[in-house]
Amino acid sequence: MAKRSFQQVNWTPGATADTTNLANGSFMHLGGGSATQLINVIELYEAGMAGASSPTFMEWARETTIPANQSALAAPASDGPLSPATAALAAPPISATAVAGGTGPQRSASTSDARLQLGLNAFGGIVRWVAAPGEEWGILGNTADLGGAVLSAYTGGTVGAINSHIIYEPY
Amino acid sequence: MADLPVFTRLVQVPSTRSFRERSREGYLLVDHTASPGMAKDLAGLSTGEGTKVELPTVRCGHCPSAYVINPWRQRERGHCFKCHHRLCDECAIAYKINKICRPWVQVVDDVKSGKTETPVLARSLGPGI
């Protein structure tokens, strides 16, 4: 029960349709580490790093397919506690940007699943979403749809590089 | 004080209630002050070149979804008078039909305690259940 930051630097989301496996390196997945784990997502931040105009249709969405065989994070991506006094969790949340020979996450197309539209022009654009205390985006358990969420780009535009972080708190 | 609007009178009267609905609002910033921005037909909002948009967001009381408050909305917004929380459209429609209040915190508690194996939202329950 401590706030953590999952971040990735200078990555280019792949413009991908709903219910389609997201390619390695084109997403940021956050999911429950156990069947009963609750994750409260507190903040999402994206800063455009592209060198030319790049409308990028970013979405924070639920998943109809939770990724399998997630690869360990590779630098410069990271996931760590904000407080140095944080104890290790018995069941750490799953944060991933790639899968190893498994199935990538699929963004839900359900009309009853929530999404946050966080589109920006990656040529200098900035998007930040912060939840009020007690009103965070919830991820519960580790099965679809409520057990995982993914930051990725919808089809269209000309995706550009961004820096991004997700501040969250697992329980 | 009698000639003031009702709301003004209410906020001026000392009350034991310290809760304000706005305290539940989140914050969305879309800053294109140094960017070509997005065309309106692409983003759904006016986030073109040189613009900076700040909007409140809220979380539904019955599911863990956050959504942007549309300032131009004319239809009534969903609200649960049992848990006194705003509802998203999906949960608001279900609430009108089944009248079931099952707050998100209860959904979490039920999964944590093993009462339900997976999250069971109010909108997935039928009338009379």
C-alpha cells in the first residue's frame, strides 16, 4: 500500500485497433498481481517528444485480453515506489511494455467499458489526468475486463514519440 | 438573507456538512500551447494550436470508471441517491431499471473478502436480485 510510478521514456505507441494484440513496445500495461488485488490509478501523464506534428490518439482503456508471458521491464522503463521506505509486496502488480512469445494485451471495444481519451499532438503536446482522492481509476483482480488497463494509441493519426508515467497505488 | 438565491443562503448558513461534490473531481489538462495541437474532429475537444484545456473529471460511484464532465451536456446526469454519488451513463441506465445501489467500495470489499470471485457491478445485476 504505497504509491508507485510506472514510466517509460521516448516510446512510440503503435496505432492499433481495439481487440487486436498490441505489439511489443507499443503499450504500457498495468494489471493486478493477484485475483484480489486492488490498484488505484492516481495520475496519467504524457509529454510529446516528436520532432514534427504527430496527432497521437492515446487512450487509457480496459482490456478484453490480459497479456500473457509479460517480459520484465527493460531500462529506461521502470516501476518503483515513490517512498524509499516502501516494503516489497507479496504479489506485486504487473507492469509491462512487452510480452515474450505470449499474447499482448487487447484494448476493450465494449461500450460499457470506460476509457480515458488522452490524445495529444506529440510535437510538444502535454496531457495530464489526476484523480481526486478516493475517486481513482480502479483495477481489481487479474482477469478481464476490470483486472487490467493499458495506455496505447488508437488507429489514425501519425503516432509520435512520447514520455509517460502512471502513478498508482496497489492494495 | 431571504432575498438571496436558495443556494447562496445554504452556503452561508453554518452547517455540519463539510462535503462538497466538487471535492470528488479530478483534473484533466491538455496543453498544446507549444504544439500544433489536434484538429477538433480528431480529439472531440477544441485542442488546437496554442490551446490549453483544463476539465474536471469524476469517477462513477458504482464502477471504477473515470469520465470527463461535458460542460455542454443538456441531459440529466446520473446520480445515485442511496450512495450519493455521480454515475456514468451505463450505470445510471442500469440504476433506473434495477434500483440496485452497489458502490464500488462494496464491490472491492466483496472480492477482497472472497464473497465474490470476480467483481460484480450493480449494472450487471437484474431487477430483484
